[in-house]
Amino acid sequence: MKQIEGGVCAAKGFTAAGVHCGIRKNRSKKDLALIYSAVPAAAAAVYTTNLVKGAPLAVTKAHLQNGRAQAVICNSGNANTCNANGVEIAEQTCALAAGALGIAPEDVVVASTGVIGQPLDIAPIAAGIPPLCAALSADGGDDAAEGIMTTDTVKKEAAVEFTLGGKVCRIGGMAKGSGMIHPNMATMLVFLTTDAAVSPAMLQRVLSADAADTFNMISIDGDTSTNDMVTVLANGMAGNAEITAEGEDCAAFAAALNAVTTALCRAIAGDGEGATKLLECRVDGAPDTATAKTVAKSVICSSLLKAAMFGADANWGRVLCAIGYSGAAVDVDRIDVAFTSAAGTVRVCRGGAGVDFSEEKAKEILLCGEIGILVSLNAGEASATAWGCDLTYDYVRINGDYRT
Amino acid sequence: MKQIEGGVCAAKGFTAAGVHCGIRKNRSKKDLALIYSAVPAAAAAVYTTNLVKGAPLAVTKAHLQNGRAQAVICNSGNANTCNANGVEIAEQTCALAAGALGIAPEDVVVASTGVIGQPLDIAPIAAGIPPLCAALSADGGDDAAEGIMTTDTVKKEAAVEFTLGGKVCRIGGMAKGSGMIHPNMATMLVFLTTDAAVSPAMLQRVLSADAADTFNMISIDGDTSTNDMVTVLANGMAGNAEITAEGEDCAAFAAALNAVTTALCRAIAGDGEGATKLLECRVDGAPDTATAKTVAKSVICSSLLKAAMFGADANWGRVLCAIGYSGAAVDVDRIDVAFTSAAGTVRVCRGGAGVDFSEEKAKEILLCGEIGILVSLNAGEASATAWGCDLTYDYVRINGDYRT
């Protein structure tokens, strides 16, 4: 397996585009993105568990019932959630895109991200779809990734190449992250494409399993969005024997998918709203995976720890505090904690109590852009990783006047 | 029932004091507080559910097994948590205070608040106890309230006077709040005193029931501290017939206690770390109290909503989002939301969808210091209230370099 360029267009047969259609006031910001597969593809998705769900999710869920799709359309600037006519608008969007592409509306996946509770006008979308379709290109992955950004500061793309039964396959993806991110089942918006041939049922199974270890292990701010969705399209154009069951090919595909989703997770967490640092909490020595995940996620969610990381303060008591209230059954007196980064590693707690450490060295470690928080429970063999970011002035600034 | 002055010294027979003993570097900050009852008192307490517990909690729990206590000693500046010799230090503190007061060490309640994981030296405490005991006075409530402050910006005291069987009784209290506050079972540190006669068992029952509706409904930052504790001493000096069972007297006592604890809750939430505003979420029309509480607390905990309130932005979609991920079974299409304050009330959502409202009026309402977030589920008769505060630059500043 190797990393490649191209994002959602890395896999054979996929083209993409992104344009400004007018949902956002700022004309320099793209607000409509399209991904298109030359042939119908197997499709799977996972969605937010929030009871308040964006209208596009309901429409996408209905469209994916047959496990097939050929295009994905997504707007930014408006979440199309808590709107009386939201479903109607989402369906119109699919119909307009389908008409322009010459495919069935049911083969279109639709997604939206932005403000909740403001009516979404179909006019700019209707006007934007013709130029959007005209712009579709194998080089359009970047534009599409730009079209789904809200408070994101960087585009988030990843892709890998791997082989299945001697056939070269690719998986690529793009993501929209930043705020209201504490996925539970899925995350923000992630669009994955592959030219591997995978049956819809296996695609769903691999995606669901992967999301539990990747997107569901991110938290930016503890807020599970109404519009979270991860979707994958597999068009089979790589020519491999279709994956229809567990086995070697399925494992190779799952590993390749995981490489892409993990890269996107790190990109999403590192670009959390206002973030200056990517935090990665690795928990090992847990009695089971569920415990490891609970602990890792609790640490990554602690506002106090996040603020301490912003300040490069090795306040490890906040790590223990977050483990203690996580709900996991842990033996506090066995817990070891260390901080690590490109600048080195410092052990700060052993057996639940502090150890002498150099504050100077700790500061140096915590001033790096990627911080590892290493927790050993010393109570078993299971492990888990969660990703988050620091809590900064800019998070407050961004969310203090998001709508204005 | 009427509000009175005096805090923990409002009730007959209670004296208090607060001094600087040297745990904190800043000599102008008091760091040791004492409450003393002229006669032994019935005592009850509720504690944090965090598995990582401060050593003082273990010692206090042991001391309160007989339901009796006569003094409370509390230091700030160090939480005495995750320290190898923590229990020893807490026991020494009790023994030193008991010696100076001429009572049994088992009749002393001990508490600590401050940084986790830094050894607590007994020397400043040993040196501070004699002047602390010498300073005990019926006017000492303020000094004691000052002695337990960490990042609190204001002292938090409350007291009421009420009658039981013709006897005038009083309940007073003080609290330490600010950060790492998301109580679960108890809260930060709250010390309550009353001259009413109440049996230890009834005192515990009334306190536990009250904490579930008051302190457990506050969140500053979602972090359940390792040292949360609420304790109440009832010395019986008002001369009422001892309350030993449910009934009219018990209800009157519980109502008086609730008046004090609610006032302290509002004070704690309004003085959350960095807070500029007190948020009060009132949920009604719930099918049951548990649902109402879950919804109210989820709203008050949303980082996104807290930041929006800081920015006086009527971003009600974040209220719905927080309700949706709360875990409560709600019918989204029945939810109404309004914002209220001294400047008026504005309805922003009806039946799960937005309604037209004046952004100008909403801004005016949200610029006030106390904001009500009114949620109607329109699905029953139960209600609940939760308290929190806005998320501000200062929260990040305070917690970015807490230890330095």
C-alpha cells in the first residue's frame, strides 16, 4: 500500500468539481461540490446518532437503500436542518443534479453543512448545478474538497493505492471537519471513493467497522452534529474480483480504507475549530477495547486538558481526572501517563501518582504541533486511539459569532 | 422563609475563620478555612463519582460514618489528590485541627481544592491551624468563604431563616466553584450549616435528594472533579424537635435547604471560570423528570451554545443539536425554544423549526448577565432546571496556564 495524490478522484472513473453558487455571501468561497462515478457504484454510509437530523440524511438514507449510487452532491453554508421544507429541498437538489448528469435521482447522495435552522433556497443550487457538472474533471478533487469547507482552514484529502488479486486499486477521500464534532456513528462529512469492486453489503460492513475505530474516536468539542455522514462509493473499475465476503481481499481492502480514514481523522482533529495542536491519546494495557476507547475519548474531550495543551502545561492531573469520570472501570493506582511529541517523551505519572519530571522538557514537548498523550492502564492487552485538538481563544472567537 | 446574611455562621453556634498559611505563594490569598460548631452536630455529605478521588474525601467519608461532626477544615491551592501520602496528610490535618479545638479527629471533616498530583506539605497547615483557631468568630463566614477560593472571582455565600414547630432556624452555606465543574453526585466544595435539629439519617436523605436537583444540575466545563463534596452540619441549637422522619417539618427544612443550595448553584454557575454570563436552562413539558434533566444538562454543557451565548448570538440550532444528542427520547418536531433575560423574551423555534424573530431584540436579550434558555418539549408535565455559564477567552486563558 502506498500514499498517492488525488483525493476523491484518485480512484479510476471518478471525477469531481467545486464551484461558488451563491449560498455563501463571500464569492471567493466555493459552496457546492460534486463527485461523479463514470459507472454506477456500490455505496454505503454511516450517519449521525443525533435525534435532530439534517434533511439531506433522510434523503440519502432512502437513496442508498438499494446499495447503489453514482454521484454525491454537497453544499456548505447551510445545514438544511430544522427547516420545514428541508426534505423537499434535498430531493430537488438530487433531481437537478441527476437531470444534469443523466442519471436517476435515487443514485444521488446529498449532504449539507453550515448553519442549522435557516431556510435553504434552491435557486443558487439550481443555478450552480450546470457549471458544476461542466467542471467535472479527474483533477477536480481539490475543488470539491474546498466546496465542502465551512470553518475548516485546510482542505482534507487522502488516498492510497493497493492491490487485490493482482489488480491495482485505489481508495481516496475528502472530509469536512472543524466544529460541532464529536461523531457518534459517523462524523461530519466524509466522502470516500474506490475503484475496487465490493458488494454493497460488504462495503457497509467494512465502513461501519472502520468508523467505530476512526471517525467515532474524534472529538473537537463534544457536540455531535445533526449532519454527520461518512459515505463510500465503490465503482469496481479496478477490475478485481468483487469482494462479497470476509477473507484476504476484504482484509486488504479494510486496511487500505483504514489508512485513508485515519489520515482524514488526523486532518480533521488537527484542524478543529481554532486548534493549534493535534492531540492523539493512545490507551494501552486495557482489559478490553471498549474500556480503552472510553478512556481515550474521555481524555480527548476534557475542556480542561485541551486548554492545558493549548498552554503547553503538563497538567497531567487533568488526564487522571478525565479517566476517573469516564465511566470506565479502571484501577487508578495502576495508571501511567506520559506526554510525547517530536521533541521527545516525558513520563509524568506512574501508578496513579506523580513522578519528578523536568517542567522545561515537558514544555518543549508540548510546544509541538502534534501531541501524544500516552495512557497505560496496566490491566490487560487491549488498546485504542482517540484524536482531538486543543481549546483555544480562536474556538471561542469562531463560535461566539458564527452566524454574523 | 427569608434570606439573611452570615453564610456558614448564620446558624446559631457556628463560628468560622480563614487565614493564609502558605500553601499558596501569594500571601494576600487565604488558603485555609475552618468551620466550628459549639456542640457536636449531625452531619451528612455527598461526594464526587469520579473514580480518581481526592484523599480528603476518603478521610471525610470514614469520619462521617457515625453521622456526627463538629468541625470542617479546608485548604485551597492543592487538591491533595494522586499523592502517595495523601490520606496521611489529610488525617494529620484533622488531628492537628482536633487537637487545637479539643475535639476528636473523627469529628473533623476535611477537604482540599487546587492542583491535582502535587504533594501537599503538612508544614504550612500545622503552622496555620493555631492562628486559624484563634480567629474563629461568628463574623468569620466571609473569611472562610475566601479561604476556599481558587479561580473563583467572588465569594459564594447564602443563608435563610425559617421556622420549625415555632422555633426559628437558620441554614447557611458557602461554596467554591469555578472550574472542573460538572458535578455528579455532589459538586466542587459546598459547606452548609444549620442550627435545626435533624437526625443524621434524615440529614443525609434530604441532602442527597437536594443535590440531585441542584448541584448535579450545574456544569461549567463538563469535567467532574476528583474532589467534589457537599457537606452539611446540623447542630440542633435552634431547639426544634429533632427531625427524624418525613413530614411537615422535614419538608420545611428541605425547602429552606433548597433555597440556600439553589442560591449557591446560581453563584457557582455565574462565576464559572472566565464566565461573563449565568445560563439557566429550564425544560418543561417533559414526559418525566429524568428526561427533563438530561435535556437541560445537555443544553447547558454544549461548548458551541456556550460560545454563542458569550457572543450574544441567538444560534438556537445549537440548542436543538444539544437536545438531539442528549440521549433523551424526544419528539424533535414538538420542541419550542425561547431566550429570556431582564431585557425580555424572544421565541426562536416552534415545533422544531425556526420562527421569524428580531435579531436586534435577541441580541439585546443575550447581552444581559443572566440568560434563560426555555425549552418546551410539549410531551408531558415534568420539568427541570440546569445552570451553566458561557465559554469565553478567559476560560482558555485561565486553564491554559493554571499551574504557572
